Amino acid sequence: MRKIFFTFILLSFSLHAQVKNEVFFNTLQKVENTDFYVSSYENHSKMSSNTHNNNQILIVNAKLDEVKNIVLPLNENINKVKTDCILLFKNQKFILVETSFENEKSVKLSSNYSRNLYLIDLVNFSLIKLNNDWSTIIDYELSEENNKLIIIQKSVLKSSENQMIIINFDLKTGDRKEIFKIN
């Protein structure tokens, strides 16, 4: 009887921990040469049916005592927030946000997980996705010499078209140009 009671207690505690939504805040990072600070928070729930699992970026304007809340697409987890960007996007400071997410099981994909790269300018606070849909970010680098963001992305679809693409993203104009493609 005692064994059944303890099993019931452990099972109840385990179910309570899985159903409970927990919110975790990330560290606060200062955006260089601005009055802005960036943090993020993630909703952690072990229940896969939870539809309110959007992670968010918080941008705090210390000078004006304002907080902007940028909501990421559903189920995207924050990998990295890069606030030390020296370059400008359309003459405004910006931050880069790298995310990851689990791909849909219903589509024939070459990978279970993908990475996206977003840009958020510190004027409009809009979330700009830099890679194409159905692709994953392999790597990226800011080029200070010519105000470009070089992105390598790979298709996650199991097809021979557009397997690897190198994109040159012009930070001054916002133009995106594919400069190399391997099929």
C-alpha cells in the first residue's frame, strides 16, 4: 500500500511539472552606443499541444522607459541574440536573432531541425527574416568593410534544387542578392 501511495505522489508531481508553463528570462544585454537593452524570454512547457509557446524578444529603451515586445513565430527557440553589431541597417542600429525549431514531420525533409536568422532594427522594431522558407542557416558573418551580411543557407527539402545558397544582404539598402548556388 505504501509503495502505491508513493508511486501516486511521484506521478502527480511529474504531471504537474509537465503541465505547468514556466517562463525563463535571458540575461540583459546592452546594444552598443545606444540607450537600448535586449532580453528574451522563453515559455517552457512539456505539453506538445500547447499553442501558446511563442518565445519573445524584449527591447528596453532605458532613456524613455519603454519596452518593445517582439514575438517570434510559433515554437522557435532563441539560440543567440547578437547586440554588438557595429554596422547600421538603413542608417539605424540593429540586432540579429538566431533561432531554431523542429521541422514538420509531414514534409520530406533532410533534417529534423532548422535555424532561422532575423534582423530587428531599433526604430520600427520589425522582425525581418533573412533566410528563405524551407531553408536553414548554416553560417553568417557581418562584413564591416562593405556593410554586408553574408549568409550561407541550405535547403531542408529532400530535392536537388537549391541545396546551398550564399546570400549577400546589403545593410544600407536592405537588398538581398544570391551570389552563389549549388544544386
